[in-house]
Amino acid sequence: MHQGIIHFPELFFRQVERLQDRVALRNKDYGIWKRVSWNEYGRMVRQVAAGLMALGVERGDRVSILGENRPEWLICHIGTMSSGAVTCGVYPTSASDQVAYVVGHSESKVLFIENEEQVDKVLQILPDLEKVKQIIIWDPKGLWGFTQEKIIFFDQFIKEAQSYLDKYPRCVEDRMSQLEADDTAMIIYTSGTTGRPKGAMISHRNILGMTESFIAVNKGFESDEVVSYLPLAHIYENLISLFQAIWSGCKVNFVESIDTLPENLREVSPTVFASVPRIWEKFASMIEIRMSDSTILKKALYRLAVGVGMKYVRSAKGSKEHHTWALLYWPLYWLVLYHLRRQLGFERVRLAICGAAPASPELFEFYNAIGVPLREGYGQTESTGVIALQRLERPRWGFVGEPIPGVEVKIAEDGEILARGVGVFKGYLKDPDLTAETIKDGWLHTGDVGMLDEGYLKIMDRKKDILITAGGKNITPAYIENKLKFSPYIQDAVVIGDGRKFLVALILIDEDNINKYAQDNRIPFTTFESLTQNPEVVKLVDQEVTKVNKTLSQVESIKKFALLPRRFYEEDGDVTPTKKVKRRFLEKRYADLIESLYKGRN
């Protein structure tokens, strides 16, 4: 079906022609799920493309999109590509100076924005957006009577686009016929844990090649349903709710907000669900806490079912041991675990993916034990999202999987993972030096350290994050941090110890679960900070750290820790939009606290 296609809009319009009145998108508005058919999707994409051309957008020009996930995001995204232009997504949580940077650096001619909240940001930086000809607002709520010569509403934009289409009915097809496979389709600004974001240029060839490889490993079906809620300015969400959704013709459901995710999951019951470790960890600790409130019988059955599930998952497939555990596991699964899956909205999930940051093997074992087929994937923006993926039929816990078709992986002498193949991006916008450092002889230098074992790839850590202790031992902090984060009481952890005699950790407590613990145990507290200073809370976390230390070697164990007095905020620079901790930033911010942990110890 996809033979001979050279750019993404061509694939999209073929699917529109094939699927016509089938539902393509669903979003919840005022409590009601609204549907958009493939025909409507296609019509609106053509209108957006024509509207951009009417504004003078040429092939290769840039168009920025700033907003939360909703149908308009994808419509404007594909519409931009169909006009021959390049999409630049901006994280909706960006501060106004970050918006100014992406829109300015990309020299965007048009900016789509979501609502009043984003209008406020844009008004602060309007004088800096010299290249922007038009700003278009999707949601007019709260903006009645608002006028600004550069800013119009989406309805008006579509009306003008339609009259341009009436005048030049073949304008979109003509522009699309000029597109080539190596044209840039989108620029993803990497939410780097250090410095200003870099604009990674991704071509149509990258997208089509990567999607074909991804689907070859995990078949996509028209009957699939996915949930869209991770930022669309990130490659990960594009992979799920754009690339593979259009390739397979499945249905995309937009959540109302990240806060309503659990509720929306139960309503949708997706068949494919992809998330970041932070969300998977949150769900796991939610289950633990909910079960701890249960009756004695339910609690005992849950513990038994998960215990048997873990043995079943850890035993080698096809072995006698595996068959024995299977006999015990399946009755318990149907009696206990299936109902748990249903309560989470995961009863139809045939493929669950965890990516965008490292996670502990225990997390995967837990979900597979309760019957959710969670698999790990590894990739980067610069690889168009995927390098390796655990296969559904042959996962190996602790490994991120095997390279996907069309991608070669090798390990450099210093342990760095190098990748070559369909997904390797074109380079960084306006930064030839960094591009030359990142791609050498066609090999992408990932900046991650790893190893290959019988074709399976294991990630140790970011090259720049590996610690060398005063005793000369190389430590990969991510491995220890992931073990700590598996505790229901620990949301995040940063392990410190470069050039030091021992390791210490900065720990962010899981607020919901610690709150509940405090209430159950009558521990008084007023603020988040007061909770972190309570001796009983410190003792509880200490027990969790001790548990983890038992699974680590002497040199890897955490000798001291401190509970951070405040939550992490993206706006303050603590974490990236995909919730990856900005280690360098936190080390600077809490330098005094770190020093105090090392004082008085030899």
C-alpha cells in the first residue's frame, strides 16, 4: 500500500481516500467525545495548506505550533507539511522567552497558538517576532472582541483559506508534487538537559523509513486506538499519534488534560499506549497504594497474584519452570489481575511502550506480571524516535531491545552507542559544527553509553552523566536512580558522587503517596517542605533506600540522602517537558545541600 510514496502528506491523503467516513480523531469537549472522520481530517488539512499558501508561505518556510494536544495540532502539522513548509512544535509549557527563541531561531512565518493563555505569552514577545506574518488562535474562548493586526482566529483563517482554494483548486496538489523525500518535514527542538534547545531537522524520508521499520516490528491495525497526551513538540508523541496512526489508519483519542489521563484511559481503553517512565511509575505506585487500602482478603490475593506473576515473567519461556508457574498464574490473572487492568483502562492494550528516559527492569516485570505487555524502546530525536525496541514475543528485561529493521548499531571504543540507518536526521538547523560532531560517516553519535549482547542493546547512561568516584570506579547513576524511583514513595532521585569517596542522593518524594502515608499514620504537616522534614517521613524513605542498597554493590550504594524541599517544575528548569531531570541544573541549585551531605564523613 505504501510503495512509491515519497513524502508524508502523500501517505496521509491516500489514507483519507481509503478510509473516508471512518473515525480518525476523537476529542472530548464539555464532557462529550466529538469525532472527526478521515474525510473531514483531509478537508481541513487541505484548507490549512491552502491558507498558509495564501499567506505567502513557500516550500521550505517554517511554521510554529504552540498548544496542548488537540485535533487542530495534527491538522495544522500535516497542513504545514502539505504546503511544502516545515513544522516547528513549541512546548505548551514554554515561558515566553523560550517561545521567542524557537519561533525566532526557526524564522517561522506563521504561528498557530491554542488559547488565551498562549496569547498572553505571545503578546509579551510580539515585537521580537519580526518574521511572523500571522498568528492564528484555535480557541477564541475569553478573547471575544480581541483585536491585534497580526492575530486572527482559526475560523477566519479557514474561511480565507477556502476562498483561496475556490480560486486555485489544485494549489495544494501542485505544491505537494514539488516535494522531495529529502525535504525537511519538521524541526524538533530537543529539550536538552543543558543549554538552549537545538533544532533537529527531520526529512520526509526519515519519517516514512522510520515508521515502516517501527510498524514492521509492531504491526499496526485500523482497529487500533491510541491516546494522545504527551507533548506533540516531542518526537515520541509524533511517532504514536501521527506517524504510526496515519500509516495504520487507526483512531487517535485526545485526552482533556494530563490530570484526566486515568479517567480518559478508562473511557477509551486504548489498544496501544505509549508513555514515559514517570507516568508508568505513577500508575504502579497508585495500584500499590490503592491495594494497601483494600480488605485483608483482596490484599492477600493481590500480593499472591503479583508474586506468582513475577515468577512467571522471570522464568525462561518454554522451560518446565515456566509451564509450572503458568498453571498457577492464569487462574489468578482472571480472578484478580484482569480486573485491575480493567480499572486502569488497560484491558485491551496489546502493546504498551515505555520510552524517552531510562526505567528500571523491575517496572517492566511488574506490568508484565499484571498482564500489561509493557516493552521498552530506545531512540532520540536525532534518530527520528527509534533505534531499538523490545519485541513483544521476546523481551529481555534490563535491555532496551534489538535494533529495528533498517538501523545498524555498534558500540564505539569508549562505549558510546552509534547508529546508522533510515532515521538518522539531516542535522541541526544553523549549526553545521554540531551536526558534524553528531553525524560522522553516516553514524549518529548518540551520547549514550551501552553494550550489545547477542543482538540486544543495553543502555548504561548518558556519556556525560557517568560518575567516576575518588576510588576510580565508573558508576552509572541512572541504574541506581531507576531502582530508587520504583519505590512508591520516591518520585525522582539524583545520584551524586563524581570525584567523591561515596555516593549520595537528592530525593524528591512522591507527594500523593507520602501524603496518604502521613494521614494514615497521623503525621502532622502543613506544607510540602514540612512533610520532607518530618523524621517519620525521612525514616520511611531511609527504609526504601536501604532496600535498594541491598540490591547494589558496596561502591554503588547510597551512603546518605537528602529530601528536596520543593517539587520539580518545568518552568523553573528542574525537568525537561518529558520529565527528564536536568541533573547539572539541580547540582548547581542544591550545591550547598550536597556539600552538607559530604561534611563530617571520611
